[in-house]
Amino acid sequence: MTTTLIVLAHPDARSFNGVWADATQTACEGLGDTVLRSDLVSMGFDPVERASHYPHLTSDTGFDALKAQENSAALNCLPTDVEAEIEKLRRADRVVFHFPIWWFAPPAILKGWFDRVLAHGALHSVDQRFDAGQFRSKKALFCVTTGSKESESAFDGKEGDIQMLLWPAAYTLRYLGFSVAVPEIIHGVHGYNRGKRQEELEDRLAMALDAQVGIMTDFASRPVIPFNADSDFDANGRLQVDRPNHSYFIRKAP
Ligand SMILES: Cc1cc2nc3c(=O)[nH]c(=O)nc-3n(C[C@H](O)[C@H](O)[C@H](O)COP(=O)(O)O)c2cc1C
């Protein structure tokens, strides 16, 4: 049986993102999945990594987040909210993230969830990352809304290429070993339309909700974002000249 974790990074369950996450849950339940949820805002998830999460550690030498995570993982005493999220990630076969673009990036609460939950020593280490990541049997999908139009989010659009805006979050998951499906993006989602334009938007969003059953049904065969293999890099961690580059984030010499 498949277990799907849905992570929602939006403050309002009645927003389109909230309703879209519910559509994902309904679709997965229809497929017989076990569904786990992390609605980060309504859970009150604290996205700020800091010393107070680690009262058992002495802070004589200041707060080193990587060491705090590593030591706590070794002692089996990571913060309980982090442990709960790690448990969900370990159980999940697939993870679907629902979020809007806020200031050219996912909302800060999702970045904070990455900062705290993807704990060093628990979910990754120098020996367990990228091709050797713990989660290499798992696949993730970003379901994303933008306020901007599709044309404005294109590779030459004035809002910046949405594929590049999502790349750091996708690469975070790739670091843990995940395959990351090509994102599902719905553009032009905002409350400023009136009249016919508002009706058109509502029709488009209703169609997107209906399409979620197909998206989750075809999840396994959905194409993935290409990333370089570990062997594409030289001993200094630089892309070898005869290897492909898949993103402007890791590119060949001009
Ligand atoms: C703080 C904030 C920043 C935003 N920044 C962007 C942005 O950089 N690019 C964009 O296309 N839309 C931006 N938007 C618009 C949101 O993407 C849009 O409101 C959201 O996708 C609508 O989905 P919802 O109805 O589920 O909230 C921003 C909205 C907020 C509240």
C-alpha cells in the first residue's frame, strides 16, 4: 500500500492551496493510499531553528545548528515536533507539497520546515546524500500557485523563471535522495479579478481540482526534474566539462 504525505504551507485551509491539498488527499484516498498530513501553519510549526529547541545541549560555545541536530539525533532526542515530521517522511512513499509563491520563493514556513526537519545526522550525512541519499526510493511533487501570469513566469518572464525559483527547494529534496517530479503549477491565482475574469479563474481552478485525481493516479510515471549524478562532478565538486548541465544553478564555463 502507498503512503502519501501532504505538506501544506499556507495560512488558510479555505484558500485555493488549502482546497487543492484536500483534493490531493481525496484523490489519494480514492486510490487506497494511507494519507498523512502536515498543515504547517495550523499545526503551529515553528520554522525557526534555534538553541531553545535543544534544552539538553549546553550552549557554552554558541549554537551550531548542524552539531545540535547531529548530537540530538545520536542521543535520540531531537525536538518532538521534528521527530513527528521525520516519522511521517520515513513512512511516506511520496510527498506532495502545496504552496503559493511568496516573494519569488516558497513561503518561509516551508523553508523553516526544511531547516529543522531535514536534520543532519538523522536524514542525511556526508555519506548519505544525493545519489546515496536515504530517500532515494521516494518521489516528491510540488503543487504551486503563482499570482503572476504564465507568460510572466516563463524563462524570459519579468517575474523570473518559475522552474528556477523552485530549483533550490527541489535540490533540497534531491540532497536527501528524492526524485522530484516536474511541478504542477497554476498561474494567475489571486483575488483581484472581477466579473468575467473572475468566472474564468474559478472555472480554471475547478478544472485543476478535478485534474488532481489523474495527477495522483499517474504519479509514478510523471517525469522528473533532471539532476546531475554524483559521478558528474570532479574531486573538487565541480561539474566535469563533458557532463550535461540541467540548470543555470550548476552550469558549464561560459
Ligand atoms: C507575501 C506575498 C508575496 C507574494 N509574492 C509573489 C511572487 O513573488 N510571485 C507571484 O507570482 N505571486 C506572488 N504572490 C501572490 C501569491 O502567489 C498568490 O496570492 C497565491 O498564489 C494565491 O493562492 P491562494 O489563493 O491559495 O493564496 C505573493 C503573495 C503574498 C501574500
